[in-house]
Amino acid sequence: MKVTFLTNACAIYESSGFRLLSDPWLSESCFDGSWWHDPPIKTKPTDYLDVDGLYISHLHQDHADPETLKHFRRDIPVFTLRDKHSFCLKHLERMGFTNVLGMYDCQTLDFDVVKLTMFAPFVTHPFHASDCELGNVVDSALLIEADGQSVLNTNDNSLTVEKAKWFRETYGAPTLAQLNYNCAGPYPACFNNLTLAEKHSESRRLIEQNLKHMRDVGRALGAKVVQPFAGAFRLGGTPEKEAMNAYNGTCSAEEAGAYLEAFDVEALVLHEGEEVDLGTL
């Protein structure tokens, strides 16, 4: 199986000519011009309209970008989570997609040459699962298997170490684990009750927290290789939003990859358009 990375949580999984595209945010910005690609991309929304299927993890615009999705044919197979809410499924159907293949938690589907297994939110919150009653209700994750290899695309659906151990015991260690390495919340950048020094300190704390969590989950999964994945964005549109990036609690994929390698976890850092053949790992 070959994996080509484009941006954020957008990648192509290819086997025997079949190509599945995940979370295509390929317009310049989303969230009313607040979020921009970091780094900027050259890929256009129309560059990959010939793929054979889409995986849309959830309805946030950096994963289900309406400016990108409007270009795809309405009958393309689209895989997404089906549960008691089915937020993303309903959203896609309202957009006019006629071949939305909703999959239940832990459901496995053989489609063309790939085997797909869908996962609902693993936990309510990766750091506060024991006392967070609501938390995550929109995200999903997908296990893609083909050619004797596997990729676990978690995008924003973070596991705890305990859930990662469960996954490995149930489904085996993935060849490639695509794990989120950045938070995407308003804290501390948008909290004006903090001084700039406090924002800087909290931002660094969040970065270290997320990098450590990615490392620990990757180890618990037993993944052959870990790719820092999803959470790559930059605030923009106004000078005020640009200034918030210094306290946004995010780092680059390169910093995340170097962190993993420092702890002897094999990292895969891909840039726009770069690909890897999992059979060579």
C-alpha cells in the first residue's frame, strides 16, 4: 500500500489502482478565513477528483471543507461514521452526496481491494476521560488494510494509552499510525485573562503534553512507524489572529518527528505530495 500526504489530515491511500482520499481540506482557508494551511499548499481542490472514494472523519471544516467537497461528483463513495448522531453523515447527504456509506463503530467493510474498519470516538477526552461526561461526540478514525499492511488514521480521534493497548490486542499493531500531535482549541491564545508570559508558558506546556501523548500512544499501539498527522494550521485573516499563533499550542511536524526520534520511536514526516510505500518500511 502506498500513502501520499497532502496536508493536515488529508492523505491518499492507494493499492492496486484503488485510491482513497481522506479529509480533503484543499482550499486556501476555512472557518470563515480564520484557519490557513501551515505550511501553505500548492494542491488545488480539483487536483484529485479522480480518486475512487473519500473518507470524511467528521464535519469540522478542516476535515470536511465545503469549498473542496463541492467539486467532487455526487455519487462518489464516501465513508464516514454512522452512530446515534451521524452528524457528518447527515451533513454529507445535505451537501447532495448520494453514496454515503455510513459505518458503525468497529464495523469492517471489504471495499474493492481494501479492508476498512471504522471507529467512533475512542474516549470522551484523551487527558480527562475519567471525568469528562460529554467530550468528543463527532470524531471517527479509520483502519485501512491492504497488501499485508495497515494504516490507522486517527486524525482528531485521539486514543488514550489504554485504548491503544486495546486496539493492538484486537486488531494488531498497525504498520503506520497517523497520530494527532497538536491541539486545536482556543486556549491559551484566546484567553485575555492571561498575560503574554502565561500564554507562552501554557502554549509550551500543551505542546509538550501532546508530543508526549503521541509518543506514548504510538508505543502502546506497537506501530512500526508513527506519522505526526492532523492539527497543522495557522490562524490568519487579520493581524490580531496572526499574533495569536505565538500562543496557539501547536508545533510543526518536523518538531514532532524529532521528538519521537529522540525517544527511539521511528517517525515519518511527510510534506505535501510526498509518498511512502509501506512495503519498504
